[in-house]
Amino acid sequence: MNSEGQYEQQVVWTVLATDIGPLLLAATREGLVNVVFHATDPVRDKALDRLASRLGGEPVEAPASPLLAEAIRQLETYFAGERRAFELPLDWSLISGFNRQVLRELASGVPYGSVVGYGDLAGRVGQPGAAQAVGMAMGANPLPVVVPCHRVVESDGGIGGFGGGLETKRKLLALEGVLPEPLF
């Protein structure tokens, strides 16, 4: 327990170089808790501060941690085109309520190489009029790539928004064969 009587979670982290740029990976004893795009030093520091305030305790850089090793291995094989599904324990403590419900449905019900519309995903969780709320849930996703918010698109065929940037979303969808590879 910390001085305020709250239980602190041990959070370990590392930065993984990928084809879409550096990803910050953070894990607790429960599982992978956070993936952050474009993990340059300022982005990384802000994310680590946010994790410390949300989970208690100071995150520890530990690239060799067993808590991170499997996540690193699975992400590397995903980006190499050799993995279609993640089989990782996930710590959902950074998200709750409707957002958690939507992200769990996304993780279990929208496989590699497919996409789903915002409204369709809202319907799957029993809220057919909540397409905008689904968009907000995607923006709040603490586990992008592993919980594949890049697979959520507009019903009219538009790519939709993406917290990692549209170019990153296009690259992920191209990796999965949904879009053609960008020419440059």
C-alpha cells in the first residue's frame, strides 16, 4: 500500500521498435495494460506519468521482464506477418463501463483481416444507436493493435479516425490485407 492507503500495482514497461514506429508497452501482474503509439521520449514520459497516477507506483523500465517478453514476441511476429491473433493476458483496469464492453467485443469478435462499422459494433453490444460512443471508446482504447481498434471503420466505406494517426491505421489494415499497401 502507498501512503494514501491505495494498493500499488507494479508496472513494467519498454519501448518496442516496429514498422509503425516505437510502441510503449506496459504490463502489470494481470497482463498487458497499455500500448502507446509514437513513443518518443515526450510521449513516453507523459504516458508513464499517466500510468503512475492511475495505477500507483512508479513504472519501471524492464525490457527483459517476463511480463513483457510474450507481448514483445507476439507483436514482433504480428508485424512480421506471422501472427493473426494475440493470445496475451490483458489488464483492463484502465477502461471500464461501456468502453470496456465495446473493446472486449472488438477483441473477441473482429478477427484479423476483417473490419466492422462503428454502428455495427454498437449493435453487437446492444446499443444500436451508439456509433459515436463506439468512436469515443476506440479513442480511449489503452491497448491498440492488440485490441484492434484499427479494424473499426465508417459504414460508408471511409476509414474513420484513429488515435495513432490515419497513416498508421492504413499500414495496420494493409498488413492484415484489408487495404492495399501504400505506394509511398
